[in-house]
Amino acid sequence: MKVTAAEIYKSVELIRSQSPVVHNITNYVVMNSTANALLAIGASPVMAHAQEEVEEMVNISSALVINIGTLSEHWISSMFKAVSQAIKKGIPVILDPVGAGATAYRTKTARELINSESLTIIRGNASEIVALYDDKSKTRGVDSASSSDAAIEIAQKLSEIHKCIICVSGANDYIVSKEKIMKIKNGHPLMTKVTGLGCTASALCGAFAAVEKKPFTATVKAMAVMGIAGEMAAAVAAGPGSLQASFLDCLYCITEDDIKQRLKIED
Amino acid sequence: MKVTAAEIYKSVELIRSQSPVVHNITNYVVMNSTANALLAIGASPVMAHAQEEVEEMVNISSALVINIGTLSEHWISSMFKAVSQAIKKGIPVILDPVGAGATAYRTKTARELINSESLTIIRGNASEIVALYDDKSKTRGVDSASSSDAAIEIAQKLSEIHKCIICVSGANDYIVSKEKIMKIKNGHPLMTKVTGLGCTASALCGAFAAVEKKPFTATVKAMAVMGIAGEMAAAVAAGPGSLQASFLDCLYCITEDDIKQRLKIED
Amino acid sequence: MKVTAAEIYKSVELIRSQSPVVHNITNYVVMNSTANALLAIGASPVMAHAQEEVEEMVNISSALVINIGTLSEHWISSMFKAVSQAIKKGIPVILDPVGAGATAYRTKTARELINSESLTIIRGNASEIVALYDDKSKTRGVDSASSSDAAIEIAQKLSEIHKCIICVSGANDYIVSKEKIMKIKNGHPLMTKVTGLGCTASALCGAFAAVEKKPFTATVKAMAVMGIAGEMAAAVAAGPGSLQASFLDCLYCITEDDIKQRLKIED
């Protein structure tokens, strides 16, 4: 399987022409930057978290992105409601398990979300993905489990059990299904100095999954565009503050040629 | 009636010299950018949403801006409390009915806010303004109702019924009262790719209404400055990320000459 | 006592190499910019406010920053829980009493936080610091109390009573303990036109206190870096929008030489 620059750009064009509505129930820290990234790539972000309206908002959306970065009780109830409605309606659901493993509350919430319904894509860093896997017989320590190799192995198990695509992101991003693994080597270290670019990646997965039916391919495309726009921004940025602004400019301006010149995917 | 560049700039100078306190109960997505826009034009933003303190905060404020972009139960109660206190105290109240029409919860909340008390200014896009009008005999479809013409007609009715100024914003902004309509042709399409610039416009209406007693004129001035700063920013921006930063720079630096050269108002 | 540029930069290097986790329970307006400032200087920000997880989050943190900018009931409970756990664990606790004095709710909450446990550093502007001091016999008016001199006098009393460091920030920043006062003259007026830079200063106090055991010295270092990065940013910014981005760039890039050339401390 191959994903070419032309195919990736085709999805960018679809997002720009169709402006799919992406419903986000996300954390307070990144709401502004997430909405701006979705607008920059051409999607239409909505944010709504009240139980009174999440189902209705899902009904007018083409993808749902759930991010547990700043949890609380009422928000969790709304997340479950929104996910159920999204599954019922048949739109893709993306989960960003921010901080899973850091506190029991986050780990529990993320696992319950995964177990309750069949999600489409889960994107997290190695330690978050590992934390999603509840293997009581497992005795491996945190360090080894957080390595990319161990995380990918667990991602494959999670993908098989929960029938969804797992993206383990980091210096390299791994898109993992039961059958295959793809590695994306785009991106730039300065991106780790801007808050919420992981959350942005999850939101972009939502935008791409709204226009690309195959979730594995949608995730590959989203992560490639994310990494390439980050590289382009880092090339002109004086630091993380200007990177944040340039990143949005690059998402907005990205061309097929930009993708062709920079794309680094490995099977 | 005319509103000249000199008159608009006079209000800018008043905002800069008096730094009116503008109390915002607004949505999570735009809080940071709203506060920054108010600071950039010279006002003093405060944000407070707890029922325990909204009335006290209104008491030290010169305008109140209510924005329903990320609603929930407690926030709605606080909005009503704050609006009542603002009316009692005689300061202008601006409503931004974000997403009215998208969900029943938002439509209902916005209508209740409008019906409960006499607001000063309501600013929204065409479909939001149309959603505020509860005409049970109306059978027009959503499409026609969302056109500018239909929205302006409804805005006039709303203005008459609720005795407030309605601003229907979009590619052109229409400031509407029972007696008159003014059209502002400033602004730039790139502004639609930055989240919350509509919310910023509502906040600026608050700042201008704090120093300009006539609400119609205050709205015209706010929307003109908004559009002109947006044009100035778009002229130097490489995309929506840099536009967001430049827009604040331009609000901060705007001169009478900038306004004179760019102002496009039609009666 | 002296704090040299070399000593300040040493702490910057420690933050960059150790990436201390700084737990923030802060306001909605500044969450994004606070997280970005902590990342830019080299720390690892976390934000969590649910009662279910704040203690656990404190347990993996090296400093706790409490900011009352957008209070509500549940958040206050979590603040108390987090502070208790931080004291128990022995990590520094920084309080930013945003808006103390503006409403009774904020003043009361800030005072209760101060009285309940022994905090490490309190950073606020003159009127906020004055509002923390509950002297029933005091009859001085607000104006005199808000002057720097009066605020410093009160800061000394607060420091003695509550055994913590007080930073009264403004055009000049005063770091105050029972025994000594240090004045930092760095900073730039344009910084007051960006929302939340005071909150950022408090968060930086957390990052510096995580690597510098003496809280007085940690506060001096944090405020000096804050002011110097602000000056450097103002030198290249076209207004408050570009200042916000440049400020993060400067925090990220600041060198010992930058500090040496600009540092203005007075005993």
C-alpha cells in the first residue's frame, strides 16, 4: 500500500471545497488553536459540550473529535452522549487520550470510551497509547512500555481488539492497524514546544476522516500534512511563538508541491 | 445620517484614554483573543462567570458582552444575572448569539435572553439573526432565510420588537434599527479563517458602546474599525495565523488616517 | 544579596535540562498562553482541575500554580485539594490572586487559600496584593493603598504573617520578604496590552521555584527573565499581537548574554 502526495493533496482539496463540520469536545487549553487549525485547513470547527446539545451538534457534523485534556464529570457524560450519537449516525470518531496513564481518572475515562463503542481513530503519544491497554498480567515497567517499539506492539493489539486505527505519534508517527503499520518521518522538534499540536493532529484526523472513507488512509494523510506544515513553519520561525502562527499559515497555503517535496512515508 | 472617519477615530481615542472596563461572559474558544482585542483597542477586559460575582463585576464595568458560544447550565444562569444587573445599572448589553439555529438549546437561550430584558446591541451572522425570530406562521425555508436580504428584513422586525440595534455581519455588515440601515463594506475574506473574529466584533461593540451613547452609531463605529483593522492585517499577513497577530497590532496602531483612507459606509 | 545574570541563566539551563512538570489550575483566558510560556522556557506544563485527579497530578509535579482568574465553586474545591497535596508533598505553591479586591468572591477565595496553608510565592499587582491583607482597623482609602509604596508595606506584613514571598508586579517589580526587598526594573509597557502576561509571570515563578530551592531567589530570577524576554520581544514587535508571539520566541532563545546586557536589579 502506498499513499502518494497527489492522494494526500486530493483530500486537502476536498476539505477546502466541502468544509466538513468537525465537532470537538476538547480541552480548554487548545480550543482556540484547534479551531484555528481546522479553519486553516478548510474545515468548519464547532465546539459544544453541554449534554443538552451535543447530540444535535453531532447530527450536523461530519466527524467527532473527543479530547480528554481537561476532564470533569459533566464533560465526560457529554463525551459519551456525543460518541453514541456519532456511532449511530455513522460519522468517524477520533479520540485523543491526553494524559492517559498520568492519572487514574484519565486512564479510566479513556478506556471506558474505547470499550463503550467502536471508535474510528485513536491518536496519542507512546505512553498514552500504552496506558489504554489494560493487560493485568503485564509486568513490564513504564520505561520499556513507553518506547516506540513496545507502544507499537500494544497499538496493534488495541487495533485488533477495538477494531480501530491507532496513531502513535512522536518524532516519527506510526499509523497502526491489525494488518499494517505505516511510519511518517515528517515533523520538526520545535513543534513539541507549542502546546496542543498533538491535539491539533487529532483534530486534523477528524477533518481528513470526514472526506476520506478509509480511516487508515485518512490518518496517514492527516499526520503527513501535520508534519509537513510543521516543517514548513519551522523553516521560517524564530521560536515556538512564531511557529504557532506560521503553522496555521502553512496549513492554509499548503500545495501539492509542498507535500511532494517533503513527504517521508515508510511502510 | 453619516458617520465620518473623524467621529470613528474620536471614539477610538476615548476608548484609549478612558480604558472602559468591558465585562465578558463568553465562550472558551475565544476568551484569549477577545481579551487581547479589547486590550489592543484600549479597553480593559474582565472575564467572570460565577453567579457569586457576576453582579459585582457588572457594577465596575461600562459594558457587558454576552456570548453563547460554549453554553452550559451554570453559565446561562450567570448570563441572566449579569444582564439584569447591567440593565439595572444602565450600561449597554451586547449579545452574540453564536450558533443560534444550530441547536435548540442555543436558539432557546438566545431568545430567552432577548425576551427577558431590553438589550442594546445584538450581533450575529445572517443565520443566527434569523434564528432569533420566532415567527410560528413563517414557512420560509432555511436557505432563503439565511440570505442577507431576508436576514435584514428579520433584523428590522427584531429591532422594532426588542428595541435594540441588530448587526447582521458577513462579507458586508448591516447595522439595522427600526428606522435605518447602514452597510459597511470593510473587511477581508481571510478574516473568516480565524476563529472568533465575529466574537471579537461583538466585544468591540461593547467597547465602543461604553464611550458612544448612541448604540446605532457605536455599532457602526465598532464594525468599521473591525473591518478596517482586518483589511490592514490581511495586507501584511501570510495566512490566518499571522493575520490573527497582525489584526491585534493594527487595532493597537490604527490612526484616523487609516480609517479615512479605507472607510466604506453606505446608507 | 545579589542575583547575577550567570545565576539566573543557570536556573534557565536547569529548567531546560530537567523540564520540571508545573501543574496549573488557572483561568480559561490564559491557559493556552501559560502552557506555551512554560514550554518555551523549557518546563512541562500540565493543566488539570477535576477533584478526581488534582492530587495525583500534584504527585507527578515539581511545582503548583494556582490562579483565580475565572473562578467557580468546583474549581475552588480543587484548588484547595491541590494546595494541600502540594504542601504535603513539599513542592512549591505559587498563587496568582487575579482580581482580588474586584469582587468579594475573589478576595475571600484568595484569603482563604493564603490562610489555609503556607504558600511559597504570591504574585499580583499592587491592588491585588493590598486586597489580600485583611486589616479591620485599616481605614486607608483604595487609592493610597494601591500605590506601590503602600502595597510594598502590606506585602512585607503579608510575608511576615504568611511566611511566603510576595511579588508586587507593575512597571517595576518588587520581590518582598520579611527581611528584604528587591526591585526589578525590566519589562516594557507594551506587555500590559497582552492579556495574561501577569499570569505567565506567576507560572514562570513555578518553573523557577522547581529548580531553585530559595523561593525569594526563584521569584527574582523568574521576574527578571519575564521582563527581559518582554523587552526583547517589544524591540521587534509591531504591536501587542506580534509581541505575544515574539515573547515566546525570546523565552525559548534567551541566552546568558541577553540577561547580562539587560538585567536591572536594585536592592
